[in-house]
Amino acid sequence: VVSTGLHLADALSNLSLAYYRSGRLDDALASARAAVHADPSHRAARENLLLILQTVGSERARAGDLEKALAAFQEAENLDPSNLDVTERLAAVLHQAGRTSEAQQMFEFVVRSAPSRPEPQLSLAMIDFEEGHLQDAIHRLDGISRGWAGAYRAQYFLGEAYRRLGDRERSRAAYLECLAEAPQSDPLVPAARRRLARLQ
């Protein structure tokens, strides 16, 4: 590494990317941390570490290892506190881990910082829904039920909220809109079809 003549942080950062591209996430993370330690102001090294931490956090969350997922996203947030994507993903894992109050505060921070982002609005609506605040959930979902790629998810949960309130017509309309927009491979499609069948 030293013989290449590259700055140590450059060399370690390049090494971390090579490990990352080959799927060796633990080695990639160790090298990326070492690169930032060698030069904390090295922009590319910090960006690489941020990318790897988010990938590690997502992989750990998918595997159900929420403790390690949280650690990765918390480290990423410490590295770049202004990165709303990181904050939102950390909030999602906190929600998954049952730390609802902390997750809600983080989602609300993202919404205040970027009011046009629909995903954190959907997450907040889900928290309202889970806690039985159905009218609050409907209010949030109504605002994000059209005009973005995940709108069909908002429609599905509108259907769920109206169903719980006993409003069959609005529930049916929301499920139909969900089915009209959702990718056929999405698991919400069969769920919405089952709900509709019970409303016949």
C-alpha cells in the first residue's frame, strides 16, 4: 500500500471500495474506518465510509440483527449529521426495534427539514396507525396518496384505516387505487385483493 505512493487515506479508501465491490463488507468497513482515521478531512474517504455504513446497516436490518444495524446507522449519522437519508434510515430501524418514540422524533425532524419527502410522512402515518390514532393516520396518508412511486402503499393503509373505522366504501376505493398502481410483485397486492374480497 505504501509503495504505491498514494496518500495513506487514498490507499485505504481505494482498498475499502475494492472490498465493498467484492462483497467483503466487514473488510470494507475496517478499511474505510482506517482511511478516515488516517485523514478525518479526506472527503472521498468519508463518503466511502458513509456508503459502507449504510449498506452494512441495511444488510444487518434485513437479517434481523437490529443492534448491529442501529450501530451502523448511528455511526453514519455521527459522520454526517445533516444527511437526512441516514436520519430517516436510522429512524426506520429504531421503529423496527420497537423504539417508537425515538423513531417518531427522528421522522418528524426529517419532515420538518424536508416537507416534500413522502416516505417519512408514510412512516409517521404507520406509527399513528399502529397506536390507534386512525384519523391522524388518515390525515397524513391523504396528503401522500398520489403523485409518487410509493403512493399505492399510502392507499393500502388508507384502506386499512377506513376499514377499522367501518367505512366500507372509502376502504374499498382505497384498496382499488392501491391495486391500480402497485407493482404486481408487491406483497400488498394479494393483501389488498383479500381485503376487497371480504368487502364484497
